[in-house]
Amino acid sequence: MDKKKELIKISKEIRDVVDIRQKELELSFVEDTHTYYMKNLKGVVESNYPSVSTVIKQFYNEFPELNKSYQMCDGNLIEQDELLKQWRATADYANSKGSRVHYLLETDLLSMYGSYKEVRKPIFECDEQQTNDGNAMIDAGHNFIRSMHRNGWVLLDTEMVLGSPELGYTGQPDKVWIRFIDGVLGFLITDWKTNKPKNFEVHAYTEPMLEPFEEHMDTALSHYKIQLPLYGRLILDMLKGTKFKDIKFFGCTIVHLTSDGDYKEYYVEDDFINKVLTMDPLPRIKEVMEYKNLQVNRNKKRMRLVEQELKKINE
């Protein structure tokens, strides 16, 4: 059996092992509500586990959207509402392109492995410019896939649903690959990103990250360098006690796709990986969840006040 066929066989075995663990934990993900379900340490299924995207928020100060917009509009609730709608429309516009790129690339990649599972199709609406830019990014993604295959990597899975009651969080890595290096089996996590290049850069207003990453600046790139090892930690945890318990975590690569049809790879440094693998993963999760709930309630109150203001204007 050649190496590629052997790795394809191993990848299926690992997916089967993960599937068994998912069933033991009753671990599942509901796309519509973006909710994870998993047994807790007492065997009771819960739906309040934070995902990796929430875990990351412990390590930087979130943009105070409601406070900043209120300040910029001098306390005018109607103007604030319009500004918030503009911000969210801009974010939705960018997210649509990214969702389309990820969906089509994942579909193409899985087709190379027999389309062994169905790809969830997200909602996206792209205009001509977004479609053209996205197509260039997809071409870049194909070039990256070819590079991975040339270097002996084989796909383990995409969007694996992972979780650990012991670690206390859940998540789904974009893509996980496996190969042998010096006779040792290991995995690599990669993630396509479609952000604007400026989001990867440090600016005059950029602040440091929070402990234990305070030596790094608060950029999207720093967030991703925490995100990917968090997935790696979940994979290692889910494979504990199985025939793959000794699998090696080879690292993480952030793949920035651009509208020029190119891609740039950012390798996650050992200090990020080692910190994430050994730190308490949830040192400030209570504060993050409380802040999230507070913002939800504040926004509901704001919308009620906006509705009252509009009624006054129309009377």
C-alpha cells in the first residue's frame, strides 16, 4: 500500500474514532442557532458550552459597538440605529463573500476524496464584484490544496464537530490534514481567511492582547493564532484513550486568500501553540458570557427606545 492510500485509510479510521466519541458525548451542532450540545461531566446534555470563537474573546477587548455608536451620534438614538445598521450591513457584505468562498472550496476539496459527506450550504448573496473577487480567492485556494497534496498531506476532515467536557468548550476546525514526518503520524490544522489585508496589520490604535498573550498585538492574525491551536487541543483530547492517542500535533497554518488570486501562509509560532495547549482555556469565560448577555439586553432596550422615538416622530 502506498503512502497516500495508507493515509486515506487512516483518515477514515480517525473519523470513525471521532464519530464514536461524538456519540458517547451526544455531541452535535445545530447550524441555524449555532448551538453545540454535549454531555457535561455528570452525563447531562447541555447547550451552553462556548465555541472557540467565544473562547478567543477572553484574550482581547471587544469593540464597544453600542457605546461607540452612541457617542459618535451624540446620543441621538435614531442616528445611532442607522449607524449600527450601516456597520452590520458592511460586515454582512464581507461575510457573504467569505461564506461563498469557504463553501465552494470545501465542496471542491471533499469531491477529491469521494464527497464522503454533504457540505452545509450557508446563506450568501454576492454581487458581481464579490463574485469576481471570490473566484480569485477560490483559485488561490485550489493552488494551496495542490501544494498540500504535493507535500504529501491527505485530508483528515473538514468542519469536524469537536468538544470536551473536561476542557469546557467546543468548535469546528476548517480543515485538518495528516501525514507521516520521519515515520511519525501527525496532523496539521489549516484555515482559509478572506479578510482585508489591513485586518492582519498593526495600526496606531491597535492595543495589546490580554494575558497570557499580552506580548502580541490585538489583530485578526493574533486571534487566529489562538483559534487554531484551540482546535488542536480538542482533537488531542478526543483521541485520548484510542489507538491514535499518540498522534503528533504538527502545527497550524493560516492561509490568507486575496482577491489577486494569491495566498499567503502564516505559521502559528510554537509559543502560541504551547501556551494554548497548557493554559487554562477558560480563565475569563464567565466575564465574556456576562458581557455578551449584557449587550444583548442593552440592544433590546435600545431597539425599544428607537421604536418609541419613531412613534413620536410619526404622530
